[in-house]
Amino acid sequence: MNVKPDFSKGRNLAETAPAFLSVWDIHAYYGESYIVQGVDFNVHEGEILALLGRNGAGKTSTLRAIARLDNPAITHGEVWLDHQPLHLMNSYKAAQAGIALVPEDRRIIAGLTVEENLKLAQIAPPIGWSIERLYELFPRLGERRMQEGVTLSGGEQQMLAIARALARDIKVLLLDEPYEGLAPVIVDEIERTLRTIKEQGITTVIVEQNAVRALELADRSVILDTGTVVFDGSAAEVLQNKELREEYLAI
């Protein structure tokens, strides 16, 4: 089945939505597989949103759709960032508009040092944080600046992936499973970093299977189930609602 995009029925959220990032009724497919089924949510500037759900709920697919990657393909709906229509852009243009996706596999470039990975991110504008500022945020990366990036520990590679995103001038940081496989002490360090990033006014959407840690960090939460939104509210409310956690998060 070939489904052609249809954006003609969408609302102009650049005019109607007060949020910084607005996702309205997006539907997206991997080939014939209908994955994202009418997802709606808003994220305000400087907010941390935890996008949660069981495996297969559509979380990563929603992040990829927002970042305008080729798969999944959005067939209907709108995504607006700071009055810019991301749904009309490809991934390159969305990145220029301020979207940065840190994928689950981190995508550290083999054969390049830590510093070369960061410099490559700044090869073209818009340029974000300076290399030295990134080393202040992640002292471990400064210590390992001449080490090949793929030889770092898992936690250090996650730091490098986040630093590489901040090396660009971004507005929204999309994080896919940033805590996966990391020791609790490293998770603590990354959380401190994300709070620092928030203080700088950067908006963050985090997808994470460690739902409790994500909720403790986040301001708000959206929960997905089979590609649709089943909860949109404060992170504290999810932490306090045992039935909600057991039904949709299995915790």
C-alpha cells in the first residue's frame, strides 16, 4: 500500500498553539505498517517531556517522525517548532530549524576522535556550544578528546552523542533511550547534565524504558499505547498513579 501524505486538513498550529513544539494528529507508516496513529501533544519551551509506553507503543517512531527521518513516513498531521512547519521539511531542514535527535545506537563515527566527532558536527552552520564549553559540561570528554569515539565506555559515548547534538544550535533535543545499559551512577551524571541543558532553555523530549528515572527528571509526561496517546499530564501524576503505571508502563 502506498499512502501519499495529506497535510491539507491540518490546523495551522503556528497561529493557534501556544506551545514551542506542537505535534498534531500525526499518522505515520513503515511501508504498510501503521505505527503512529493520530498522536497529539505539545511541549513548552525549556520543558522536559517524558514520552513513555511499553515496547512497540510507537515512542521511537514518534521521535523519528518529529525529526523528519524518511521512516516512518508521515501521511497526515502537522509538526510545528517555534512557528516553523517541520512536517513540510526533510530531516536536513528540520535539523537546521533546531531539531536534534540522539538515537538509541548513538551513531558515534568510527575512526574519529572525540574532538573530531564534535568538530564534524560544526562543519556547517548553525553552530551551537563551543568545543571548550562542551568539555566543561562533560569533563570526561575533555580528558579523552584525542581518543577514538567508538572506544569510549557506553556512558561516555552517550555523553559524546549529547555533546555532538549541542555542538549545533538546537532548540529541541530528542533523546531515545539515553539510559540503556548504563550504570546508575552514570545515569545520575547524565541527568545532572540534562538539568543543566534545561537551565539553558533547551527543550527536551526523552524516550526511556527506565520510566521512573525519566519521570523523576521530567516536568510532564505523554504515554503512548499502540501508537496513540492515552495520557498527557504532569510527570508527578504518573508517579503517584499506580494503576496508570501498571496498565501502560508495567511498573
